[in-house]
Amino acid sequence: MDRKMRKLFVLLLAAVLVLSACSGSGGAGGSGAGSSEAPDGGSTAPAFDLKDAIYEYGEQDSIIDNGASLYSYLLFPKTGEPEIDDEIRGWAESIYNSARDELDALRESDEDAEYEINVQYNSYLVKDTYAGIAEIEFSNNSGVAHPTDFYKTFNIDLKQKKLLDYEDIIDKEREGDVLDILTEMILEKYPDADVSAADASWLEHIVLNHEGIDVLIPRGVALATYLGPQEFSISYEALGAAYILDRSAASSGQDVPAGAAGIGGGKPPAAGASVIADPSKPMLALTFDDGPSPYTAQILDVLTKYGGNGTFCVVGNRVESFSDTARLITAQGSQIMGHSWDHKQLTKLSNEEIISELNETIRVINDATGVSPVMYRPPYGAVNDTLKAVSKDLGLSLVNWSVDTRDWESRNADAVYANIMKDARNGSIILCHDLYESTANAVARAIPELAAQGYQLVTVEELLRASGTPIEPGAVYFGK
């Protein structure tokens, strides 16, 4: 083939590829760089990735609903300052109530409609002076083509015990300087972006951290929708005079109080007694979702005292902040397994997204503990054939439950204790959540009572093996 023919062939091939790329469904609308359609013909970039979530400030609070149609998992910090906590929790409740209202509206025309709302956060302690909180929301429902995601940020003056406004952090007179820095960062990442319409809305969500501010830009703001939400970090040095808070509080050598969640250098306790389940005696498995948390160690102490083990189903993005606690779980002799990366409903995700959720969780567990779990608990207990097939390919088994304490709903130690004792039986897998102090208090009462009744408190794996149940990849286990 001569040079002219080769050139013609290349041009024809390029035309075919372009036509093929354009033949897919249209993408979600948006503004900014290039077309509002994704290059692949309609798929959109995933929501902002929290990576390994950071919990340096505040005690975690939550609104969780494991209902049949509304799947909610909203996390946010409780600061101990009533007015600030009212503001943060009020925002979270408004998000939850809006989701319920939208679901009710959807169900008027579709009785099978479902709604998922997932809110995660990072919290930064900047010396002893400021705290920054970045709330990241993801929502999906049967009435939309693509999931949505957006942000809410809170910045706190710890000395004056008040929330900071944007104008307390950035000098409005120098806002243009900050936008110039941001547009340069955008162009470095996306050289073809149209940044001519830069305005203050790009700076609506900023959060203080150790080195500067994070600017969180929602999907479709500043950039095309298909590129997804964006995060850019601007150092205090780069901000210069535009940053008007006390600069002495902002440094990379932050002070974290000894009791902060997941922070500390305590040594793991000696390993608990290894439980050899006796098939001739009754046994059950207490399982704990959504940790690790500040209450996990309390539960482990009670299990050790009564010669038992539990199973802790951890959310991947929490593990790095609670790596010491993750090590305590395995050192005590309990079982650790994944509960997805960020508690999204796996049955609503693509195969690639499911694989990422599961593999990333295994990775951080292994990094923290040296254990690579071969079991996991799917969020909300939601399972379908696709999830089972992907799990089988990954060599993973799925664990659900036979007893639900509904501790997420009552947050009452007496009610949780009553639900454990009422429904416990030989072979039970009991669902609890170690996110709550009320649950830790409930199991502190239930564990000695169960032991007194002759139950062996074993891990899920020990329960299945003692009963002779084969543990197979892709299989789902419920207990009795």
C-alpha cells in the first residue's frame, strides 16, 4: 500500500471510530469544557472519591434507614457544641426528608420505586483553632438516568465556638485572585476547558485543612457534566493575602487530641482465646456493621471477657482512620470482613464499580491487618444475580443475617438488648452496628447472658464450618 492509500485508510478508520462513538445515548447536560456528552456516548464520571476518609474532628453521628424502598446512609460529625450540631444535623435531616418526599412522589406512579441516599464526610482538625468538614452526597433513584452528587462544607472556629462564613476565610476583595489560581489548576488538569465564565459559584464549597483549603466543585459547575465533580487544593502560601483567617493556626503539624477517632498509638491487646466451636453445643454469630468506630474496642473487651469472638463488617473508607482498631479486631481473634468501600447499594452499580468497591476494601483491610477477607456483607443486605456472579469471580462469599436488632432505628440499649435475646437461637447470625454507643451498651448486657445460656459466641466462618456448611464463592449465607 503506497503512502497516499495509507493516509486515506487512516482517515476512513478515524471517521468510523468517531461515528461509532457518537452512536451511543446522549450524556447528561452541563456547562463548561467541551460538549456536555461523555466521550463514551453517555456514561458519566463517578461521584467524588473520598479516598481513605479522614475523621479527625467530632464524634460520628448518622441517619440510617435500611427500609425496603429507601436506602439511606448519612454520616456527619457531632461537635459537642449545641448550636453547631443543630446546624449540621438539621442539614442532614433536610437531605433525608427530601429523599423521603421524592420517593413518595415517585411511588405515586411507580409502586416499585426505590431511592438511595449516601452521605460521607472528611473532617480536619487544624491545630486547636479550626475544624473543616466536607460532606459528600451521592443519591440515586429509579426516576433518574444518572446518580447525582453534591457537597456541603462546614468550617468551625473552635475558640469562638461558631461556624465560619466564606467571607471569614476569603477576602472578597481578593476573590478574583483565588479564582485565577483555581482556573490555572483547572487548565493544568483539563487544557481544553472553557474557563471564561469563572465566577464565585466555583468557590461555594471550600473546606479548611492542614495545608490550605480544598475547593469542591459539583458536577456540571465549571466543567462538563461527564467529567464529574472535582476537587482542587490551594495552599495557604498560594492564597497569600486572600486568606484572612489566623495563619498561625494553619500548618502541616496539626495537633490531634489523644481521644480523637482513629488516632492514637495504643498497642493491640493480647489475642483473645481462640474459639473452637463445638458442634454439639449451641452457637451464634454476633456481627457488627459500618465500623470501625470508637465503640468497637468496647465490644471487643466484652467478647474477650466472656471467651467469645465476633464478626466486624467494616466500611473501607473508614479503615485508615481506624487502622489501630482494625488491628484490635484481628488481634482479639474476631473476624474482619468488608462492607463495601462507602456503603453504596452494590446491586445498583456496574460490574467495574462493584469490583472496585470490594477490592479497595480488601486492600485497606490487608494493609491495616495483614488479613485478606474472603467474605463480605453487602450494604442493606441487597443481593442480585449480578452481584453473586461478580463475587464468585472474585472468590468472595456474601454474608447476610437471620436476626436484625434494628439498632440503627431505635438507638436504645434496652430495645437492642431485647431484640437480641428475643430472637437468638442456635445458628443465628445477628446484625448489629458498632457505630452506636447504645449498641455497645446493649451487647455488654447480652453477651454475658448469652454465655450463661450456653451459647458459644463465634465468628461467621466458625459458625458455618462447625455446622458443616460449605463456604463457596458467590454463595449467600443467612444463618438460622
